[in-house]
Amino acid sequence: MKTTIILIGLVIAIMGVFGLVLSQGKKKEETKKVTYNKLTPEEERVIVHKGTEMPFTGEYLNNKEAGTYTCRRCGAELYRSENKFDSHCGWPSFDDEIPGAVKRIPDPDGMRTEIICLNCGAHLGHVFTGEGFTDKDTRHCVNSVSLKFIPAGASKTEGKTRMKTQKAYFAGGCFWGTEYYLKQAKGVTGVKVGYMGGDKKNPTYKEVCSGTTGHIETNEVTFDPAKTSYEEVAKLFFEIHDPTQVNRQGPDIGEQYKSVVFYVDDEQKKTAEKLIGLLKSKGFKVATELRPAKEFWPAEDYHQDYYAKTGKEPYCHRPVKRF
Ligand SMILES: [Zn+2]
């Protein structure tokens, strides 16, 4: 009798301890919520609404640094730089993922395979096989805006506080002149001169000048959105060239000197439309075209920093206050 009571007591005690462990485990699960980073409208368009960034415009397209690519939304590690390769498709390409980081699901288009972050479901892009790019014969075609790059050696928090720059593309006549003024703007961290708008790969200055390639002399502006905004840089663009001139700028005549804003996303497009509308309301007959950005081809070295190298002053551009 005594032993039965002791046994029953023991069983009850064990059950109690077991129950406590179970409920604690449950509690732990509840508090382990995924924290999401705040997304910009463009990040949300791609990550949440399964959009696609404009090809050849992504932040990480040509990034060759060693490190890890994490999910922009939840921070989960997705890809390693060792698996990144150049596919010339316009988006960062990887031939393998970090094991268990990426989930494949059939795309609603019925043809492709969509890839999402296994941890939070963020849309990354699509995965393709059988193209023969690398030995692994796999290409994860990933939007830069779905990713956050953490350089090797940097701690996660360092990676987060690292300056995140943005790009803008403007064509406003001879690219030496626009480069000269854009470079001086607050928050602009770099300007390159080059060509955009045509289909010819690696165009030369001579080819572009012949006016047959469809390319236009263009500035690639890199800016720090913490110090300036796309709107500020675009305003400056409209004031350092004359946006009312058609297929020319000052002494330079030809299609390759026309005024164009090449936008990389909807936000940039809307901002440029707003500024053009403002100028029109002030009576300016704006000829500036709005076009989606294409691949930017940097011009030959001797064109970069032309005025700084030669010590000359721009002959083709003169800033005028218009806003
Ligand atoms: Zn994620």
C-alpha cells in the first residue's frame, strides 16, 4: 500500500515537472519572434509584392567583395560571395545558397521557380538550371534590394550602420560639364561619365559621337541618402543644364547630347515627373525625356574627371536657378 502511494506521488511529481518544461518551451517559442527591418517603398514593392528591380541598376550587381548576403527584411544569411558569379543578366547571380536558407516555390506564371527567404518569406527572385554558367549549373537570379551585404570581417551591426548609397542617372549634354557640377553637390559621393540608352555593349566615345548607337552621354551619380535626396540631386541636374534644349546642349549638337532622366525605380520616376511639372508650371518648355535606366557603360578613363584633370572650367554648362 505504502509503495503504491509513493509511486502515485512520484508519477504526479514527474508529470508536474514535465508540464512545466512543456509550458516553458512554448513560452520560449512565443518570444522568439522574427524582427523585420523597416523597408523603403521600393524594397517593399520587390520583397512583399514580388516585384523586380530594374536590370543593371542593383547595388550589388558588380559587388566582388568577400562576405555574406543576408535577407534585407529579416537578416537571415542567404548567400556567400564565393557562390556569386557574373551572368551578365542584370541581377546578382549565385550558383548556390547557404544550405536551408532559400525556399523554392512554383511561380504563379507557371514557368519559373520563385525563390524566397525560408525564414521570413521575402521574395528574392527566381532560380534557373541548365544554363551552364558554372559547374553547379544553377543560377539564383536575386534582386539587390532583397539583399543586405555584410563584408567579411565586419560584425553584423557594422554591416547595418555602413553607409548605403543610391544611384541616379542623368544626361544633360556634354558629360564633362554635368559631372563637374554634380560632383560638388552635398551628399554626392561619386560621379562617373559614361553612356546609356543604346543597345551596343561597351560603346566607345567615337561610336557614341557618331550618333548611331542610341547611347546618350550620361552621368552616374552615387549619393548618400542620409545626407541628400534624389529630389535634391535631380533639382541640381535641372539647374546645371538647360532642360528646354532639344537634342543638344549649348554648343554640342546631336541626339547623344539630349536631356534625359534615366530612372531606376518608380520613386525616382515620380520625383522627376514632379520636378518637370513644376518647371512647366513656371513656363519652361521642358524637353527632358523620362526613360527607365538601362546598362551604364563608363566612358574611357580620359573622360573621367575631365575638368579636374585639365584644370579647365566648363564651357558647355552654366548653373541657373530654376526652382
Ligand atoms: Zn528573410
